Amino acid sequence: MICRACRGRDGEIVLDLGRQPACDTFPWAGDRGPDPLFPLRMWLCADCALAQLAEDPTTPAEPRGVEPVALAAQAADAVARVAAAGLLPAGLTVAEYGSPHGGSWLPLLAGRGLRPVGRGERAEAIIDCFGLMHAADQAAAITERSARLTDNGILLAQYHSLATIIHTGQWNALRHGHFGYYSAPALAGMLRSVGLVPRSAWRFDLYGGTVLMAASRTGEPDDTVRELLAADQATGVTTPAAFAELRDTAARSALALRDWLADQARRGARVVGYGAASRAVALLCRAGVDAELLPAVADAAPAKWGRRMPGTHIPVIPPNDLRHTRPDALLLFVPDLLTEVRAELPELADSDMEWVLAEPEPRVVNFDRSGVPRSNRMLGETSK
């Protein structure tokens, strides 16, 4: 193994999910498989502390998704907060490295008077919203972003916090096509390697905890960056020992999901999933769940309708089908979709159907009288 960022060779595998189907290849429902399986492992570099995908022999082929409302809302919040800090004045030129899963900040920035540049042109502001993690060559990707930044420019890089992934048990954040998993120290080191200084940082609740880091060629880190670096170092996310809990959670969550679905089937309850996201693939496959236990997964992306989940025969259906099937429980694989789905399907929100979050173990969402989530309870516990 050679580090994708610093080219170091010293490190170790910290998470091994075995052989999994390509999580971004959704076969047509009529394709009975079997789907090819590939290693899915995370390697932690001992030199630069970048957690990364050890190998990926798959070919990206995920159907285009629909941007979740929560992601769009977070983007608007982020732009507003960075602009309030004086870093996005009108008239700046801007370039974007976005996620292949969808979503863009350019319309928001254009509304504030920033001017997009052409492909490959230099810009005074470069936005990277979950884009960097999709680059197999992390060193080349960060070098390219630095090279496109003007001397007085600002780079804004948003990432799913590795500390969040570990401490909330999001083991299935590891997936094919996602090559980098960043702690603040690791990303700060990558930025410094290309002549950029981490200047400021903002935290958001999206995906349980995401960070937006601003960097430039001059200046010094402010308190937000210093506090973020210290917090990550204190929790040990740059060391292999920190991943032991994540490995244990992976085993527990898969077993818990299968046991819960099997119990629902014994009771005659009909469960349908929601969110045919790539993060659900390893969970379903590791749990050994197929269409007998979960007859369908609904998703808002038309490009996924008529297809099935990789590695299983679970079909992906339009959300509108839920209005007719009326399941006894809706199992959400992406917690951030909860509010959006309830708003889109009010007849389900007003029914006795249970809303269940799949990760890290199935738990029922408890709502107050106005329909606002009040608390989550693990299945079998007393509702609060």
C-alpha cells in the first residue's frame, strides 16, 4: 500500500468489510446476478494520518441521484456563514469541484455576485463540496486545486468528519469510489503540502457532523481551526486504536438489522426501506438481507427506479408507491432524509406507521404532537 496523499508506505488496515458488491452500480431489477464482489478496506497512513480506501477495482456507475433537501439547506447555510465572515465578496471568480452524487453551490454563489470561470481556469474562490474524497490520487487532486487558486484566493473544502464517522458508528461510510476520509489534522497536512494554510472552519450537523475548512496561501489558523485540530488529536482519530470501536459497531449493526427485520416478519409487519444510497449496500449485504425480509427500498431518484440494490434482489421503487402499499414501518438508511420524506408523504406522517432509522442499530423515531422528532429510542426500550 502506498498512501494516496503523501506516498508513504507505513500504515495498517483499520477496517475490513470483506468482499462487497460495487456500491455505486445498481443493476436492473431483471438482472438476477450474481453481482461481482470486491475487497472493501480502509487503510490509515502512519505518516500523514489520512484514512483511505485501500483498493478499488470497481468502475463508478451510480445512477444520478436527487439532491436531498438537507444537503441543499446546509449549502445555503454554509454560503451564508462564509459570506458573513467576509470571504465571499461580490465580484470574485469561482470554480467548483462538486460531488458526482449531485448538488452545486454555484447558483447560490452567483446569487451573491460571484462569477464562475471556465474549466481549468484559475479562480479567486474554489469550492470543494465532498469532491476531494472521490479522487483516487489524493496528492494530484489537492495539487490541482491549489494550482487553480489565485495568489489571494480562498479554498473552501467540505468533508464528512472522520471523528463523526468513528464516534457515531458510521462504518458503512467506507465505500467504493470514496478514497479519502478526513480528520482535521490529515486535511490540514494535505493543504500545507501544497502551500495552503487552514484559516477557518465551520461545523454542520449534516451526516451527523461535517466540516467546512477555509484555506489560503497566507495568514494563520484562527481559533476555530486550532480547536478542531486539538479536538481530533484528543480523540485519537489519527491512530489505529480509534477504529476498534468502529469495527465492533459494524458487526453489531448488521446483526441488529437482520434480527429486527426477522422479528418484524414473524409478527407479520411489512417493512419497506427508504434511501437507496450507496451507504446502504454494505449494511444490507453484511446483514444478509434480501427481498424476503425487505421487499423494496424507495428512493426519490428516477434514475434508480426499476433497478435493484447491489448484491441483493431488493427492488428500488418510487416514493409514490408507498402511498399505496402503506407499510407498517419505514426503514430510513439516510437519517437526514427524515424531515424531507415526512413532508413529501404527509399521509404516511399522519398514519400509525413507525419511522425507523437503520443506523447504527434500528431505532424508532418518537415525535411530539406537532410531528417534530422528540427523541430516538432503541427498539425494545421504553419510549421517552
